[in-house]
Amino acid sequence: QITLKESGPTLVKPTQTLTLTCTFSGFSLSTTGAGVAWIRQPPGKALEWLTLIYWNDDKRYSRSLKTRLTITKDTSKNQVVLRMTNMDPVDTATYYCVHGGGGLAMVREIDYFDYWGQGTQVTVSS
Amino acid sequence: QSVLTQPPSVSAAPGQKVTISCSGSSSNIGNNYVSWYQQLPGTAPKLLIYDIIKRPSGIPDRFSGSKSGTSATLGITGVQTGDEADYYCATWDSSLSGWVFGGGTKLTVL
């Protein structure tokens, strides 16, 4: 069974860099087609996709946040790390680590997000 | 402003049927699979419908999905009080080269 769990700071100051770690089990990010995404949700607002990394280290970034985001993976540790620079109060949100499903390796992007972590609340404030 | 447009809220009495629309364009819904997510209060979203019409194991057949052109629809029959939640549609957007979500629809069971 697939599980994912986010970890990292709950409070960061404006201009700082946020680093979140997703530790997962039940699948391997070395398996062809596998992908893990980060999705966030500001309080009372909609879901927003941020980034995704594939088994072959191919990456996708939200166009609006591309310059601030970095996603990496450590396959041996079953971890995915999100870095977001220059944090601002508007980045206050719950950040979810999510397993991507469907798709067709190298042909079609993953089609849906089937397993979600519990989320981690991040507040940006001085 | 979300790329996919959903009504902010819908309501239904217990036992009734309700539909939630998700409107997009040819770069997203028109040419890609749509998925739907249910988010109960205070919890993480849960996959409800994938590949437009399919249900993951454990999701009752009261929930259904469909697509026509650049719009998708989530249907819920026999609405229950436990269905009160926020519902989101999502898909890949070829122009943005990223995944996009709708703004979410809050279902209230009267």
C-alpha cells in the first residue's frame, strides 16, 4: 500500500527558503512511469499544483513559480525534496506530497493523483 | 483565477442527484483525461474519478464522471450528508505544460 508523508518547518520567515521532504513507501521512484508531485492549498482556497518529478529525473514546474522551485529525488531513501526560495506570506499553505498515477512513460504525462500525504502546514511570517 | 472553472457551490437534499461542472479549453479538458477529487473538511483530497469516468476501488457507483468537448461533469446520485465536501477537477494543460485544478465546488447537503 502506498503512503507518503511530508516533513519540514511549520514556520518560515519572508525571503527564506523552504525545504520540505516527502518520505514514501509502497512504490519505487526508479520504476518506469512513476512520478511524485507537490500540490499546495492556501487556507480556504483551491488546490495548486507546484511541481512533479518522474522516475527518470524528468521534472515539471508550475510556470508561475518555476524560478523559485526545485524538486529532487533520492531513490535509495524513497524521498522527494521540494525547495522554494524567497518565501512570502502568500505562500502560507498546506503542502501535499502526492503520487501520480496513469500516464504512459515518455509518451503521456501522468493522468491523476491517486495517493496523497496528510499535508504539512507552512506559515510564512516574520 | 483558476484555469478550470467550477461553480463555487451546489446544494442538494439527501437522496437527490447533483452535478458539478468543470469548464476548460482545448489545451486541457478538450484533449486530456480529467480527474475529480473529494476533500472532506480538514482532510487531504481523495481521488474520486480518474480517466474521466473511472472510479478507484472503494468509491461507490453513486459517483460518476463524464466529458463533452471542453467541459467535464461530476455526478452524485443519492446524495448523503457524508458527501458534504469540496470537490475539485483537474487535468493536464498542454499549453502550460503543467497540471491545473478547478477552483473547487462546495457541496452542501440540505
